[in-house]
Amino acid sequence: MQSWIPLVPDSASTFSWQVDALYFYLSGVTLFFTLLISAVLIFFVIRYRRRTPYEIPRPIAGSHKLETLWTIIPFVIAMTMFGWGARVYFEQYKSPTNAIEVYVVGKQWMWKLQHATGQREINQLHVPVGRKIKLIMTSEDVIHDFFVPAFRTKMDVVPGKYTTLWFEATTPGTYRLFCAEYCGMNHSGMIGSIIVMEPREFDNWLSGNTGNTTPAAAGQQLYQTLGCASCHGANGEGGRGPTLAGVFGKTTQLQTGESVPVNEAYIRESILNPQAKIVAGFGPIMPTFQGQISEDQLVQLVAFIKSLPAGGQTQPAAPAASPTPNAK
Amino acid sequence: MRPIEYYEPPVPSKVNYINAQYGLKSWLLTKDHKRIALLYLGSITFFFFIGGLYALMIRLELLTPQGDFLQSATYNKVFTQHGIIMIFFFLIPSIPATLGNFLVPMMIGAKDLAFPRINLLSWYIYLLGGVVTIYALLAGGVDTGWTFYTPFSTTFSNSYVVATGLGIFINGFSSILTGLNFIVTIHTMRAPGMTWFRMPLFIWAHYATSLIMILGTPVIAITILLLAFERISRVGIFDPALGGDPILFQHLFWFYSHPAVYIMILPSMGVISELIANFSRKNIFGYSFVAFSSLAIAVFGFLVWGHHLFVTSQSVYAGMIFSFLSFAVAIPSAIKVFNWTATLYKSSISYDTPMLYALGFIGLFTIGGMTGLFLASLAVDVHLSDTYFVVAHFHYIMVGGALMGYLGGLHYWWPKITGRMYPEGWGRFSALVIFVGFNLTFLPQFVAGYLGMPRRYHAYPPEFQVFNVLSTAGASILGFGMLIPAIYFVWSMRYGKHAESNPWHLPGLEWRTQSPPPTENFEVTPIVTWEAYEFAPAEETQIVGKFGPELEQI
């Protein structure tokens, strides 16, 4: 803590200064108008205090010029705030490519996280500085919210769908992770920490935590045991069911003529509710897996399908390389 | 100089609406809007007291970072019930059902509201809703937050969700009936000469509020029904495990609950317009702008609900539209603040208690409104949503705004309502105490919020303690400040100085009849020949024109 009472939290992501700058602008405008109105009020209240009990001031009807002025000026100022806020927000939601992906499952009252390389964490997340980290999040029960004040970002973690959140940490250190959406009895205990490390330290941390199966590898096993392969092919090359290999990130044509993007949410929905969006040329023959697999397993299946390369060549989903480029 | 002579009843009758009839039955079966206003006044004060006790428990718990005073399960119920009681059973009915009920007919020169029986019915419905809610609280309480977010409320919460929802559902109908009554009354029962643009701005504000009550309240009723339906019958509407959509609930909930904020603040703005004009003896600067800004708020208020959903993974483009509209809805409020301030220019300002509340309102509402812009601004809202910044912001609007207006109005019309004066010195003192206590309670929460303290936390990291200690200290002062008027209002009903018909020397219709008014309000139906807030005697206004020359000519 730098000063006795800090005014802004630690700044540890690329968003921090952007949000702080806008916050200072808003605070400045607020302070200006609050002081202006207070000063004018106080001046009038003293200057025009009632001097004799029965005095009647001359009436003033109003002024269209002034009304126009104090409609337009606040509107213009409000639009600068709108534009600035929207621009930064848009950037926050442009999901980056080439980000390190981490899967997050919230449940009453803990955070379960898993790196693409297999390391699992509870209420803790280790990330390197200078890399974009993308969280793919869902909840097992109620709505939670992944909030890291030092990164100036948060996103609801909603059951039944995937939400994403990304950030790029700039300063090593340990920062608080809060659940910001009220989620029941121990809501205030659903806190954790984000540990931001130098890339080298992070690599050491990753290699010191080997022996985990990656989500994609675990997904491959599930893919076999749940019998997905019998219709979608051993390597997702397709058969009675549509091709899975290489479709992630593209769009697919549905029976209805619509096209939908193939993303985490679509894959998840197709596993749980296969009849919702059927790929053109296929029948509604897939059974639902609702209630048979957990959110963790779903995440693994999604990770496996994402890892399948186009063409359906045999590709062992075994230990993925460490996502950091300079890793051994 | 001598006092201006507005028409006053020549010989005040000893009979008024309070002593016209005696006995419990004469109160419980009354169709007099003034008596119903008093029934409401008693009931909402009772609920305010309960809500205040919950607030006290919250502040005590948060004095230290550890959860030591209450269990987390209890704390969750306490903040939920604080919100539900204060919003649905105090703030929403506060000004409309008491001051509005009493004054809407009097200010437009009517004998009563258009539907006196429906007016009484609305109080009984309110009471029934209140009894059901209190049953739910006593039976075990509810822990969903006043927002009832799904699927926590439909599937996971183990508390009295349906019973509480039923209480709110029932209570909603009292709101709808009050709104309906006001709209019909304002349209059809204005005295001869009381044209739309001669109406006091208090009436315009109530008209706008009534529109929201009628159009918005059914939506919360439907939403609660769906919630109860899912909770009881397990049909999937909101819970994704049953095939529902939890975010759908938030859209429905805020479609009412955001406009509900305007149900709370618009009547208060109406009161402030009265106070500013009457205690500075000046017509409101830009009357029609203030009147139409109320309607603009009512209309735009229905289009901004999505700003509560910026971090729910709502579409980015929807977020931008809602952000834009939220900035737009701030403009009419800004127009009001500027016009109130301009009204004071070259006026004659008295420092009576109601005026102190009005001046306090302008300052606090400015802060409340401006901090709303932080939350309308997308990128900053991402950081601030669900933090104490939000808590501070809406308390500035609801307590600094709505409650200050209510207290100011209550002091202002107290002589008319009860026929007694409140003690002026104590009034000014408590207004100052409340102002200081309020700011000390909620200003630190803006800082705590930006530092990241999430709301609805029973225990919190130690770095936030300093702000919570300040808040709790402020809340103690605020609570003490609230007790003073509670005591002297009750005291004044018996021992206060007798009030004249027109103790403030004002031209409004409600002051042209005796205090307290007779059951039929006016001995003869008044004929209105003057504009709202026309202070100068008629001859003088002729000289300077209808309203006087434009500003720049003076």
C-alpha cells in the first residue's frame, strides 16, 4: 500500500490504467459539477436569504437559451463518457487469439481451475506476466462472478453456459480473486488469489506440477468411454454424426439453413441437448448426455474436440506442449 | 410591508377530517383520502423501523472484517430483508401513498381521489402484502438478496422465497391501484381553472410516477409468479438444469426494478420542486422543462434495464445501446437540478427545516446522479458492478434523494396534515445531523467499492476495514438523526403549537383551506385564476407581465 488510504487498487493488468484513466475523468467531472452546484447553491442561499418576512421577489419565467445550454452541455459530456467507456469495453470483450486458456468451474463456494496443460488449482490461479490469459468459465450450481480488482475486470460465471474473460497481467504479485455475484451462504468465503509470475518462474511452476492429465487427454478418454467415437469417428472424422475434427472456430450449416459459429457453447449445447441445433445432412439421432456428465467432464470433452486437427488424422491428445513459447 | 392575503376560510371550522368522526371503525372503513394517507403513514413508518433495525445489524457486523456478530446465514437474511422491506414496503409507497394520497386531491382542488373505495382497498392490499412478508420473515426469513437471482432463488435457497415473493406480489397491486387512482383523478377532477400547466410540479411528478406504477408493476408480478412456479413445480423457466435461462430472470426483474427506482425518486423530485419554489417564494425556473423532464424520465426509465447486465455476458452491442440510453436518462435529471438551482437566483430564501432538506437533496442527488454515470459507463461498470460503489450510489439516490424528499415534505405539510407545528429548532438540528451522518456512512463506500470490496460480503479482507468503520460511525449518527424527528413528530401531535391555515404564507390550493382540512377539503369548490407558484398579488403580476420579463431583461 503506497499511501495511508489508497484511492485505486493495485494495477496489474493492461486494463488497469485504461479503466483508471476513465475513472479519473468521471471523478473529475463529478467533482467539478458537485462543487459548482454546491458553490452556486451556497452563494444564492446566503446572497438571497430572506431579509424581511414578507418580501416577494420578482418572478422570472425561465430562459430557453439557458435550458438549451444545460441540456446540450451535459449531453455532450455524457457522450464522451459513453464513447470512452464503450471503446475500452469493446476491447475487453474482443476475445484474443493465441491466449493461454484456463478452464474455470465455479461451485458453491469454491473456484476450480485447470490449465490447458493439465495442472489443477483450487481458489488459486498462477499466470505469467505478458501473456494473454483467456478463462473459459461455467458454474455447477448458481451464478458466480470472477472478479479480480487489480485487473479491473470481472465476468459472471453462469450455469448452463460458458462465459469468457481475458486479461494480460503486467506486474508480478499476488492479487485477490473475489466472487462478486451473491451465491449463497458462504459467498464471502468464495475468495482466492491470482499469482502473477515472471514467465521463467511460471514455467518452473508448471514443470513442478507435472503428472496431470491435460483436459484434452482426459476428454479423449471420455470420448471413448461415452461411445462418441461410434458415430463421430475415432478421431472425430465423422460418420453417422457430423465431423468434429477441425470445425472449432469455424461456422457450420444447420438443418434449418442457419449457420452458427462452432464455439465452446455450441459444443456444450450439442452434447447436452443434441436436438437443439442439428447440422445439415444429419438426423436427430444423438441421445442427450444431460445429467450423465459433470461440468468438469464437459470442459474436458470440449477441450478434446478443440484439439482435433482438421482432416481427422490420428493425433494423440497426450500432454500438450507448455503454452509458453520459451518452454522446454 | 404586510403579509400577502391569499384567500383563507373566514372562520375556520372546529370540525376537520380528524375529529369529524371518532372510533376505530371510522378509521378502518374511511374513504377519506386524508385518513387513508395517515393509515399509510403509520404503516410505512412501522416498516421503516424494521428496515432500519436490519440496517443497524448490517453496520454492526461490518465493523470488523471477521464475521463475528452474525452467522453468515443470518447476515444474508438480514441484508435481503433490509432491501425488501425498505424498497417494497417503505420507499415505493412512501411519498405517493402518504403525501401523494393526502395532497393530490387538495392541490388540484378536488374533494377526494376518483375512486375512494379503491384507495382504501389499496391500503388493505398493502397491509396484507406486509403481513404475508412479515410471516415469511418470522417463519425463517429469506436469503436470496432482494434481487432474487435465479437459479439460487428457485433451486438452491433453503428459505421462505415463495412466501416473501407472495408478499411482494400482493403489495404490487396496492401500487397499481394507487397509480390508477392518481391518473384518473388528475385527468378528471381538477378544479375549474386548474389547467395542466397550472398544476404544481408535485402533481406532474405523481402523474409520471403513476404511469410507471401501472406499466411496470405487472411485470414484477409476472416475474415472481414464474419464479414461484419454477420453485414449486420444477418446470424449467430460469434454472438451466431444468432447461431454463437464468439471465432471462434478470431481464424481467430489472424491467420493473429499474423503473421502480424512478417510482422512488420522481415523487421526491416533485416534493423538492414544491419546497424550492415555496421557500424561496419564486416560481420554478423553466416550469415546463421540469414538468416534462418527469415524463421523460418515466419513458426512458423503461429502456435502460440492461445496464444491470453488463457483466452477465449480455451481447456487447446490447450493452452499448443500454449504456447510451442510460446516459440519455441522466439528462432530464440534470435539467431538474439546474432549474432548481436557477430558481433560487434573486429569490427570497428562508432557512426553515423543509428548505434545509431540499438543499441537502440537491447536493446528495447530484452526487447520486453523477456516480450513476460511472455505472452507465461500460468499462468502469465492469470493474464496479457488484461492489460497494453500487451500494453507495443507490443509497445516495434512495436515501439522499427519496428519503430526504420524504422528510422535507413531511415537515412542510405537517401543519396541514395535523394542524400542529413541529419544533423548528429541533427540525433544523436533525436535518443537519442526518445530512452529516448520511455522507459519513456512504461516501467511504465509493472508495471501498473502487478498491474492489464486493457487496453482500459478510466478512471481508482487512484492507477494507477503515471504510467500514467510517460507515458504521456515520450510520450511528444517521440513526440518531432519524430518531429526533420520530420523537418530535409524535410529540407535536399533542403538544405542538396550533398551525394556522397557511403558516408559510403560500398561494397553493392546499393552503387555502383550514388546517387540518375539513373532510371535503374545501368549503366551496375553488376556482383557480393563478399560475403555480404565483406569489405576487394579482395586480403586481399584471404590471410585470404574466410571469415577468425574461431573465436577461431584468
